[in-house]
Amino acid sequence: MSSLLLKDVAKSYGPVEVLKDINLDIEKGELIVFVGPSGCGKSTLLRMIAGLETITGGDLYIGEQRMNDTPPSKRGIAMVFQSYALYPHMTVYDNMAFALKVAKMSKDEIDERVKRAAKVLQLDVLLERLPKELSGGQRQRVAIGRSIVRDPDVYLFDEPLSNLDAALRVDTRIEIAQLKENMPESTMIYVTHDQVEAMTLASRIVVLNNKTHTVAQFGTPLELYERPQNTFVAQFIGSPKMNLFPGTISASGDQTGVAIAAGGTATVPVSSAGAGEGTKVQLGARPEDMIIAGPGDEVIFEGQVSYTEKLGEVTVVYFAPRDGEDGAIAKIPGIADVSKGQQIALTAAADKLHLFDEAGQSFFYK
């Protein structure tokens, strides 16, 4: 299986710039997930790799071969679309075998490939059924099976679970994860808008920014969660999104003191990288890291509860905006004794805090 390299790849439609400066080095055997808001170009980038969209700048390599001008059928890729697009009059077996028959493979080789893929996907008992006799999850597995039998260099998945209901999405996501474990040498690129899919499936995640049309960050799921490079990634990865509190540096050095604009203080164990006292910053704290402050704790935020969601395993607490600033969100484990209108002070462990400059770049990476 091949690695995949994108060097300064760009896409525009006339004067409209969709993607620019896309640089990705994808290693053999990785499962890479493209995520980002609607309109960020993640599906367009996938289609450029597939050859379904032209590349207007930069270079695409699969293995050692430059693929910019290579037709889709010669790129050694297989694509699974959002829609199953199965032939309704063909059995599961014939749907999976069709592309191999077109390629004029021998009957024995076709049979061996189809049955091997069917076993991996747990479709071996469904080979004689028609698509109308299958569930949505089973149909999507057949669509994946059509790709597997071709033994491509790179598998491309374009939001393959978006047409399934919530329960089926969970089941099929687990099946795709197990499929990848059974095919460790396969390189896969997967587009989704679902953060859970991205965090649970990916070797590494590409976060695309719909405002700059570039890669906001490329890293492992935990890198993006624990060390976001900028406020865009910080607020895109994680649900609810990260709280950001504007403030200024009150003490610089290896430990940075922050005076929060609307009141409150924090000490962040990260160097302020030469930024002096009074420099404007943004303090980040994830809702799940915020806890009710006790005696002697540094208070990061104090506000009035505007709404609560008691979900059993966690209570999500929403705070009203104050002093012209945004409010805050906290996720408190269990069923918390918190009610609307209550005044609560919040803090967080120092090693869970994030510090960004006024432009939104993390001090951790300075």
C-alpha cells in the first residue's frame, strides 16, 4: 500500500479560493480523518485526491508517482460515497464482483476476492440477498466491500455514515475500526463532520479552517484535544466547545499569571514566550475541566446559571454572559445540585488550562 503526499495543494473556482497551501504527509497504514465546518473544503480535498476534481496548484503523490494529471481509474484508489449507490437488481455478491468483472479478472480470482472481503465485513451469509433485503448498515458494508475487493493503494471514505441513524452509526463505526485493524497495511482517508468518528477512528486528524481555507492543525486526536495550536482548533474539537476568557498577562516567565478581563485570575504552567505584563491573551478551559471553586482556589469565572442539562452521567451547566463577555459552560460529573439563577464560582487545574495570544495562537507552540 502507498503513502500519500500533498505539497502546496490548492483549489479555486475562478476567483473563488476553496483551499490553499495544503501540505500533508500521510504514512502507509494510517487512517486519516478530514474534519472541519461546512464549507471548509474537506470533501473537495478528498475528491481532488480521487481525481474527481482538478488540482489548481501544488502536487499530489501516491507512493512515488505524481498524480495530478492521472485519471481516477489509474490512481489505485477506491472511494466509498455518502450514498450506497448499489445496483438494486444485483445480489450482494454481484455488487461486490461487478468492478472485477469489468476488469476481466478470472472467475476464480473474483470469487476468492469477494468471499475474502465478505468474511472480513461479516457479509458472507448475505451474499445472495438483494440490497432491498438489507439494513442501512449492511448496505454500507457492501459499498465498503466493493472497494476492498479491488485491493487499492488508498481507500477514500466520504461521510459514509451520515445516512444512518444514531444507533447504526455507532455499530458501523465500530465495524470500520475493526476493519482497519484487520487491514493494518491499508491507507485510508475518511471525511466526516462527526467529531466522535474523528476522535475514535483516526490515526491523525486534519482540521480544515473554513475562513483561511488552510489546515488549522494536523495531529493525533489527543494532540488536538490536549494541545490545540490555535483557538479555531480549540473550539472545534470538543463538545461543548472550549471556554475562552479574554485577559492580560499579570506575571510572565515559565509560569504565566493571567488577569481575566471580567474578573478572576489564573496561573498557567506555560512560558509567556517574551510577552510582557499587560499583553492581551485568551485563557482557555474546557467545560469538562471546570469545577466548582473551593476555599482558597483561584476563581477563573463566576457567574449566574442560566440553564442546566442533567444527563445522568454528567450535568452541563450554562452561565449567562457578564460584563459584555461571553458566558461559560461547565460539565460536572453526575447529577449536580445546581439550579437556574444560582451564583457559582468556577476554577480548573492549572495543567488543564490553555493560553492563546490575541491572534488566537497557542503559547505552547511559541
